[in-house]
Amino acid sequence: MKSFGAGRDPRDAREMKEDAERLLDEARARGRIEFAVTWFALLWDLIAGTGHDLARALRSLVRAPGFTVTVSLLLGLGVAATTTLFALVNAVILKPLPYANPEQLVMVWESNVSRERLREGPSPGNVEDWVSHSDAFEALTAWWTTSATLRGRDGSAPVAGVQVTKGFFEVFRRAPLLGRTFTDQEYLGRPSIASGRTGGQEPVLVLSHRLWHSLGADPALVGGTVFVEGRNWRVLGVMPADFAVPDVDAALWTPWDMREAYRGARFPDGPPRDFRFLRVVGRLKPGLSPESATDRMKILAARIAADHPRTNADWSVQLVPLREELGRSSRTGLLLVFGAMFCLLLLVCANVASLAIARRASRAREIAIRFAIGAGQTHIVRAHLAESALCAVITALVAIVLTTGSLGAAIAFAPADIPRLHEVGPDARVVSFAMALALLVTIVGVLLPGLRRSSATIAPALKDGAPVSVKQASRMRRALVAVEIGVTVVLLVGAGLLTRSFAGLQRVDPGFDTQNLLVLRLAPDVTRYQRNEQRNDYYGRVLNSIRELPGVRSVAAVTFLPMSTIGQDFYRPYWLEGARPDGFAVTQANVRMATPGYFSTLGLPLASGREFSAQDGLDAPRVIIINESLARSVWKDQDPVGRTLILDYQGGPSPRQVVGVVRDARYRGPRSNPAPEIFIPHAQNPYLVMNVIVRTKVDPDALARTARAQALTVDADQPVHSVTTMERLLDDTMQQDRFAMRFVALFAAAGLVTATTGVYALLAYTVAQRKREIAVRMAIGASSSSVARLVVMESLTLALVGCVAGALGLVAVSGLARSILFGIAPHDPLTLATTVAVLLAAVLAASWLPARRAARINPVSAMRI
Amino acid sequence: MSDRPRSVDHLLPLKPKVLHILLALADGPRHGYSIMQEVAARTDGQVRVWPAAMYGTLRELEALEWIEESDKRPSDDDERRRYVALTPLGKRVLSGEVRRLEAIVDLARASRALRPSAKAERA
């Protein structure tokens, strides 16, 4: 026993090593199985035979696995769940972008403080100037994503096509997987997806890995053609799988010559400066910080504004690191859910700690005896360290295995519109996080609570009852339970607020009837339907054929649907006749083409005037319908019907008569506010790609197939896709809110259960420990109800202290919550009151059983022992 | 207090591992690896002592003064190998254990309930 824990003699270690090597050599000579057996025997020998503390812990684990295994599994589960969410946070917010020197990449916005437009997509004209005059960038590129229709052997599908300006692949510095990207020459004069022009040079594109894969992953496709948006495109190359610009949906990239796109009579000055819609990313020159680049760009912007006051007065530039930009939209929701999970982990940790304290107290005698027979303080501490280390290792293993398994599910459950979701994976950072967290929770949950101070407690511990250590232990446990209640308060309030906020979102009236509305998208060939008459005829026949179906109330079509993310939305300037504004006062509205009956089919009522009719044809006078927002801003309280508005759209500014005013709708989801809108009769501007809406008398899903089939009867070659319902589209706009609400609510429920268990365990333990004291009280006249009250009061005190702690926590996190909440303040009194009520109910329920047990203590039998 | 050696009975019984190590040393000094080999050879591979356990036990036995480092070594052997030999106390412990085992075996043989059959082997 003298050598207990003593350091090993280095000479022993050397001989051991030599012997082991010799044994292995001999075993190897006898065959592979013998070798393996010997190897494991040596390993076990090293672990078990050394008298090492870890081995002792391992052996005691094998003999009595209860505590360590339970605790490790519990903690491992918590760490796994937290790590899974961390993997999301990591991919979306923390991870560097998968491009060379990603810190050089910045997103460029135009901003106008005086008009409160802080993040406008830059305009083509300004981008051209930046490219030729700015010295801040190595390369600068602009792109515009449009929805295109890809036709393959088995039908057609909508794909996101990105038209990119020169420098795109240089900015992101990624080489293609196959083939090549565009040469400088190929950026000039090629048709773009949206141009609709035919003829000229052959269109070329680069495919995404995903699209290439879904087309059969044939390397020979490079050099061949694909049929997109009504024409054949030559495939020059395929990008690698993790190249996702601007997002993972990007299916193909085409060269875009903005000078070619913006020329002729409509654009005498070349690319316009007042259409602000592009997405622009630049690669900063090496060593240039985003701040100094911003300064340089601001100087340039001021110069451009001086040269072009009509379009650029007051407009400046804002640079945002690309990584920040991408995580921006989902940051709050993700951090909230991650924070909630972390709170839950804290709760689990506190319960485990409480368990460890109770265990320590109950082992006080055993440890005291070991002290008494001469075991040193260090021995006992070291044994505990070894046990904790073992616990940490198992926790980390459980966590890593579970995390790896659950990442797929996490990606499936996460809202699809979170950026960079495809980058989620168990990388080194995620694994280190799991290990660090496992270590942390083991230290907090097992190591610290199990550490004892000095041996001063030996004597009392050996006496019956061990009052000192127990008192000390239960004080710590009470503090832990109070903290648990505090954390639960934060979780419950968070869940309550998110639930109420989500309910508020769902209650928001989008302005039209979302039920029983089927939507489908038609994208005919530009080559087949070149003339306006052909297009009008095609859509007339399609709408008629669907209208004939049983169960259909009405049918119409529009270029851009509410709640939808696909389709073209145009943002164009308008003004009153004879009052063309100076550049910077220009007012713009969303311009959409709609067929007769669109508003009645959508269930969006007219405030005055009429809908479009079949008479509003190509040769009829040009008319428009505007929404109330626009009517208010132009004509205040007067009725606009019959008045004229100049709209700068297709073919330049032209007067159009207002024939109707439609009510405002929230086009981009419940959070969006109505914006000025102008509708043009589809027949007067027969746009080719349209969304068809079908108002049904029955469940719209039941009509989905037949409606699609009916549209195909008109022309089987023309793609019909994206068949869905308006309710689903509306739902999709709230994905991130739902994600945050569901998970925070789930964690809050789990947290409540954990805290309640903690309260119960503490009280039950206290009652058991204080049995004699209670018996004495009862013997000298305390009633059972007063004893029960004692227990309940203790739990209520805990709840009160916990609530105060929780309130402090809430103050800390309310800032984060505010940005995601809709129509509700972080200190919403109803939520707070409900939380306190739920919590008190849970705490009282948890104290009921221990209180009853205390009240039923029989003083005589309790004191007899 | 007398010079007469104290009885070693309170140190018995020995763990099987310790008994085998002491037995291997009964013929003279050995180094660790040789003890391992000897134990395995004598028990036909049934009992094996692995290095870490071996050196841990050797140090414990050394502390108990049952064995000691020995200067006697074959001239052709590795300089760095340390040889150990039984101390007089070690010898007495070993013979005490062997006597104890003999007594048990005698008892078993004398017992009428136990015939030298398959049953005995199983026991």
C-alpha cells in the first residue's frame, strides 16, 4: 500500500515498454489473432494493472456503473443537443466562407440616410463606375437572380438562374470542377436569362454541381447544351458542390453584359443609376480593412453624386463583410434557439450537480473512514478527479456520436431559408465544441460538487447523522435549485413570448383570402410564343381550360404572387402628368401584370373603380389599377379613378389611366408592410412567365393534379411547375419564426420538468434528512399541517428567489428577443404573469409529495432509531 | 520482543499472481521478463502476468521486503536489466503459503466426500 498512487519508477517504465514490445514481437510471429489478443491484453494490463487512479475509476465503473453512467448519458444527451445547434450556428454565423481569403469579401449596398433607405441593392450605372474608378477592390461583381424554367427529358422545373457581371468567379476565386468559367470576351454581348432577346451570340452558362447532378452527372454535358427559359445554352463548366453564390439554390450562372442590356432609346445614358436592385460583392485589395475601403468608396460615391445629382444626390455606400451579411437574417432566431438549449443544458447540469452533492453527503462517512485510516487528502481528491475525467470522456463520446447522428435531422428541421445550411457538418470546430462543453458540464456538474474542503469534518461525519456536511450540502443544493428556477423562468418567458408573437403573425390579415387557393407557374418557350397575340391566346386558353374543371370557382394569372419568392417583380418610377420629379425625388412602385378577375380570385376587394376586363386588350387605351398605398401617397383623399399616372415602364414613360383602386395587401408575408403597387392588364403587356391562381370550392390540393394536367392539354410542351397552395406559401414566410417558437417551447417544457424534478428531489431529500427534527417538533406539539406548511414554504421561497434571478436574466436577453418578436414587447405582462403562475403550480406540485411525507411522519417510530 | 522470526501466517493467503511470481523466483534471481516467461511456461500459458501488473507487483513485494534487487546476474545479460531475488522473509512467506496449500490438499484427499474423479477436477 505504500506505493499507492506513487509515481512509477522510470526504470520500470523502460523495462515494461521493452517487455511489451518483446511480447508483441513474439505474438506477431504466432499469427494475427495471437497478436491482437496480446495487444488487448497489454492495453488492459496498462489500464488495470498499474494501480492508476483512472484504472480504479474504470474498475469501479464496471463494478458499479450507476452514477457515472447515468450522469454521463444525461450530460452527453444535453451536450449533443447543444452541439447540434452549435453546428447550425457554426455553419451559418461562425464558419469562414468556403472561398480563398474570405475575409476580403464584402457585400456592397447603397444607402440614403435622409430617405431611410439604408440597404438598397446598387444600380447598374453606379456599379459600372465603381468597377472602373474604385481603387479599393481587386475585383467587383454584380449579379441578379431570376427564376428560370429548365426543361429536361422528364418535364420541367423552376431553377434559380444567376446572371453575373465580369469578375464574378475572380471575386469568389473558385475554380470550376469541370470545364471552365467565362472568358472576358464571353461576358460581352451574350444574351442574359431575363433579356428575352433572341439571336445574336450563342448563350453560354456554367452549371451548379446540384443541377449537373440532377441532369445525370455526365461529364460529357460540358460542351453540350441545356434548354433553359425557352432556348439552348452551351454548358462551359460545372462548379464544385460547395459553391453556393448567392445561395444553395443557385442552379446556373450566365454572363451578363449590363452595357448590352441597358442601351437603345430607353437608356440613352447607358446603364441606369436609379434602378437600385443588384447584389454586389467585392474582393478588397489585400491588407485593406473594410473600414478604410468604406471610406474610399464613400469618397467615390460623393464624387458620383456630384456628377449625377438627379439620380445620386444623398446616396452613399455601405460595406458589410460577406460572412456577416449571410448570417444576418437567421442570426437572431438561431441564437435564441441555441441559447434556450444552453439554458436547458444548465438545468440538467444543475440537477446533476445536486445529485453529486447528495451523493457526496451520503458518502461523507465512507470518505471520513478512509481519512481516519490514513488515506491522504490528495488520494481522495485524485480518485474523484479520475472519476470526473472518466465521466467527461464518456460524456464527450456520447455527445459526439449522438451529434453526428442527429445533424441530418437538424438540417431537415431547420427552416429551409437559412443560408449556408448545406455547410452544416461535424467539422473540427463542432467536435472541439462538444469536447469542451462535455468538459465544462462535467466540471460544473460532477467535479466541483464532489470536491470536499478539508478533513475538519471527519469527527462529526463519523458521528451518527452527519449534520455538518449535510447542512452544507443542502445549502448548496438549495442555491442550485433557485438557479434552476431562474433559468426556467427565462425559458418559459421566451417560449411564451415567441408563441404569442407567432400567434400574432398568424392572425395578421394578409389582405386577401388565403384559403382554397391553388397556385401554379407557367413558363412557356420564348421561341414558340414570340408575338403578343400568341401569348394572350395561350394564357386565355389555359385559364379557360382550368376554369371548366369541377370544383373551380375562378381562375386568373399574375406575374408576381403574394408570399411567393419566385417570379419577376419590377420596381419602376411613376409620377403625375406634367410633374416629372427631379431625380432624387423619384417615386417607385412594384409593377405587376394581371389578367381579368385577378383581384376577385385572390379575394382582394377593390376600394373603388373596376377590375380589368377582356376589353382591356392590346389595342384598347392603356389602363392601370393601383393599390391604396399608392393612391394615398399621390392623391391623398381624392378618388384616383379616371385620373392619369405616368409610368416609366416597357417602351419608356407613358400615361395610363387609373380604372380601379385595390385594397392593400401584405405581399411579402405578415411582417411586411404594404408598398405602392401598380397593376397592368396582362393583355396590354403579355409577359410570358405567369403564376396562375385557382380559387377552389374544394380542398385545393385535390385539384392540383387535374389543374396541372388541364394546363398541359393546351400545349404539352410548355412547363407547368411549382404547384402549391397559398396557405403553404404563407406558412413558408414564417418558417424561422416557427422554428424558434417550436424549439424554445420544447426546451422550456423540458426545462420546467427538469427544474420541477430538481425541486422535488431537494425537498424529498431534505425531509428524509430532517426526519428526526420533524419528529421532535411533532412530539412537542407541532401539527402535521404546520409541518407540511414548512416544506411548502421552503419550496415557495425557492420559487421566489428563482423568479428574481430569472427576472435579472430576462433583462439581459430581452434585447436579442426584441428583434424577432412581432407585435409584442419583451416584458409583456400577460406572458410574465402566466409564467409565474405555471412555475408556482409546478413548484407546489413538486412539493406536494414531500410535504405529505413530512406530515405523516410518526414521531415515535422516527425517534426510536 | 524476541529475535525469533514472527509467523508469516497473517500474510497469507497470497494472491495467485504473487504466488506464481514468488515461485518463479524460488530457483534464483530473475528479471521481470524472465519471470513472465517462467510463469507462463510453468502453468502452460494458463496464468500470464503482463508487464504493468508485473512491475507494479514487484515494487509492492519490494516494499514488503519479500524480494530485493540482486547483484547476481549472468555475465552475458543486458546491463540494464534488473534482477530480483527472494529475501529470507520472502522465502518464508512462500513456504508458508505452500504449506497452507498442502494442508488444504491433504484435507481434500482425506475427505471421503471427494473421490479423485471428474468431480474433483471440476472443483
